[in-house]
Amino acid sequence: MQPREAAELEAKQTYEAFIKWVKVTFYWIMALLVLLAYFNFGTDTETGSQYNGEVYAPMNMETK
């Protein structure tokens, strides 16, 4: 086998391994995002901070 052929074979194997790694990583990231979205990205909607307009109403500003 010529060095050129050996290098081409090695390059093909490396490329295939890289593509496989990228696909597996992509699938894991997508699965993690779906899982996080399912749990609303960890937000506490039941008891978390709720907007209350009375608390944040400015009292020291004149209204026209």
C-alpha cells in the first residue's frame, strides 16, 4: 500500500469517526434541550416572583 493510499484510508476513517461524534453530540444536546423545555427550563412558576403592579406603582411622579 502506498503512503498516499494509507493516508487517504486514515483520513476517511477519521472523517467518519468525527461525523459520528458530531451526530451523537448533537442528539444529546437536542435531548437535553427537550428535557429542559419539558420542565420549563427549571423556572418556578407556582411560587416564583409574580408581577404585582401595586408594589411597583410609582407614587412620587405627577400624572398629567
